[in-house]
Amino acid sequence: MKGLALICLAGIAWMGVTAASAAGLGPLVEAAELNAALDEQDPIVLDIRGDAYAEGHIEDAVSAPYALFRGPAGNPGQLPPVDRLEATYEELGLVMDRPIVIMSQGDTDSDFGAAARVYWTLKSSGFTELSVLNGGAAAWIDAGLPLSKAPAGATPSELDITWDDRWTALTDEVAGIVAGERDAVLVDARPPEFYEGRKAHDAAERPGTVPGALNLPHYSFFPPGATRIGGVDDLDALKASLGIDAGEEVVSFCNTGHWAATDWFALSELAGIENVKLYPGSMVEYSASGNEMANVPGLFENFLNQFRRN
């Protein structure tokens, strides 16, 4: 089991990624590329921003609020039932043979996690032609591209969804990694104050992290101050910093599977590292499971941390 560590990525360079190709859109698409592809490839644009959709959106984009892909308030990262996801996809008019582009707001680097989480959900549901609009609506507007206020009506579809668990880690599996029953690299995508137990999500039972986890904050994949994700310039350095061996399983987690989706997307879809999984329930679910935790502060320290936050 690898010891606890805080990964420093100062020596790893990041560059912009151009993911579109003649064969179609890649996992990450820039605003100008998407604009050109709207007529050429006719993708379904899923606008996951919720109320902001009515204020202006890409023409013909379908409103698909992020909450449709999330769990209940007590465990937001929990996977919705597959039959519910299937009904949602059908109402949105999704089909397997048409590209799908996911657009978040893009005002902060955290917004990317919403798009990445929806991408992961759709990929695990069997959709293959998926892209995230890098920088979201903010990048589209910054590029001077047009918005529409006319709502788009989706034509309902008929699907038969089966969940592919190749990219999913569940609580029992994570507990098995901690117990040494299986080998994997555990990656905590939260900012250091969460990883170190100085802060906890409101829905979490306890502060702390999964024993043996390494800290790779989700914002590590963004140039300083940017809301558009970068690309991995030095893959070998990234693997070495995390201690990832060839083919070794990697499990990304955070509080509710939101920030962790950014780490999963960067490692799996951009860096091309195989066998990367997302733990959707993450620390909210794990902290309530009764399993062993690390970096849990004592009662007095925890009281001080809460006092400082308030």
C-alpha cells in the first residue's frame, strides 16, 4: 500500500488540448471547433447549467440540468438507478449514434467537474461519441459566438441501457483496497484542507480521507487562474508522481464524485491511462460506511477546525 502523500505537480507542464479530428470530436472540444461541428456533425449539445439555460444557450442545445445525473441531498454523488437514467436519456432525446457535447457554465475550474461527471455517466451508460466543451458557456461567449433564448424541444428516443462498471468503484471495493485485498492507486481530488482533515463536506459523517490515498487536487489540471482544462505534457512524470504502474487500477474520489470526475477525465480521457475508475459516492458515502479512515482529527482539533470555518 502506498503511503500518504501530497502530490506536487509544479514540475509537470500543462498545455491546451485540441481534441477535434477529421474522424469527429474528441473528449475535449474548444468553442470554435464545436461551432464548426454544429452543422458538419450535428451533435446533441447538453446544457447542464439549469436556470442559466433560459438566459441564453447554444442554438438547439437541450437543457439537461446537472441534478438529473446526481443522487439525493444526503448523498449527492450516489448513482441514480439505471432505469431512471434511461428514462432521462429518452426524455432528452439521446441516441447512441449521434455525438453528444456537454456544456457547463465554465466560470470556475470546479464547473468542469459537472461536465466530466455527466460525461462519465454517459460513457458508463454505453454512449461512445462524447465531448466536453472546454471552458463551457463562458468560453463560448468569450469566443464571440452566438446565443439563443429559444428553448429546444427534444424528440423522445427509445433506449436499452446497461451500466458498464469498468469505470466505477464502489464502497466495498475501496474498502478492499484499504484492507490490501486488491492493489490500486487511490487518488483524492479534493483541495488539501479536505484531504488533511481540516475541512469536511456538510453531508460527510467525518473529516479525513481514505487510508493510503494520494492528494491530486482537481485544479492541478488547470493553468493558474484558468477555467479551461489543460493537457498532460509529461505523462511519464504524472505517472511517476502518482506511482502508477502499467495497467494498475486507479480510483479517483472526492466528497461527492464531482471534483473526482475532473481527475478521472484528465487521467483516463486526456492522458489515456488505462483502468481509471471513479468512486461516485466518495467521502460522503465512505465516511458513513464505518470503514477505516485516515487524517481524522481528534475531538478538540475538529472543534477548532469547525470554529475557524464559522
